Amino acid sequence: MKILVKKSKLPDERNITKWNSDDLETFRCYRQDIADTLLCCFDVLNVQILKLLSETLDEGIQAIQQSPNNWPVLEASIHGFCAISQQIESVEFEEIVKLMRVLNEIPYENMNEKLLGTALETMGSYSEWVNDNPKYLPSAIELLVKGLDSPMSSQATLGLKDLTSDCHAEQMIPFAEPLLDACQ
């Protein structure tokens, strides 16, 4: 499982310039195949996969603490969590709680924008979980609103759409005005 996460790691800035559009499309398909495989692994491993992904998340955090250029390690771990999001129940798993905390603590301004894009996509993919665990709604909205004013605004917009669609209207009411202000 950890090997799959490692293989889904995006190329860094130095290497990406060597790739042509066909290489990038092939790698995108490869990453989607890895995400699909992780989803199948969830069917076999169930919640044990959360512990393994949590370990890769720790490795990613350590990598960016050593150097912001190590962002692909953390991004691959977050991508793994995103891949299994549709299978996560409403249970407040400590690994998902940790993911939510980490997504809000990453210093995105010092990292490649692709890391923010994956974080925004992941937050949107956990919108049903956030609906079932509404105490994480403020931090989810905070991250997604932060993404609106970035090159990854399309991911932030999609994440907000998912969040506002999946969360109950009464949960969203306190955030309506700040969301509208941020969107302007």
C-alpha cells in the first residue's frame, strides 16, 4: 500500500519540465489507476488502510519539514486519502481527524501549488464526512476559502460546491456571509 502511494508521487519542478503532454497524460491515468487500486485495497483492508495512510502522512510531514521541495511526498499521501474518501463512514476516525488538522496546518504559500490543489480536492471529497462530523466544517471552509484566492481556485470552487451540497443548510447558515464575502 505504501508503495502505491510512493509510486503516485508527482514529479518535482526540475523534472516536470522534461515531460511532454503525452507523458503528463499517461502519468495522470497512472495516478488514477493507483487511486482505484487504493479503493480496492480499502475493500480488503478496511480501516487498517487508514493507519497505513496515516504513516505516509507522517512521512510527508517530516519530508516538508526537511525541505519545502519535498512537497511531492506529502501530496502523494494526501492523494491516497482522497482516493479512499468515498468509502469512509461517518465515524470520527482519528486518522481522518489528523488529516483534517494537517490539511489546515500546511504552509501552502511555501509549497508548490499542486499540493494545495490536492488538499482542496481532498477536502471536497470528504464533504459527506464533514456533514456527519460538523465540528470540522469551519476548518474545511477556511481551507477552501483560502484556495479561492490562489491558482487552484477551480479546485476550491469544486470543494465548496461539494461541501455546500452535502452539508445541511442549517449547518451552513453561519458561514453564508463569510463565504459570499470571500467569493467576491
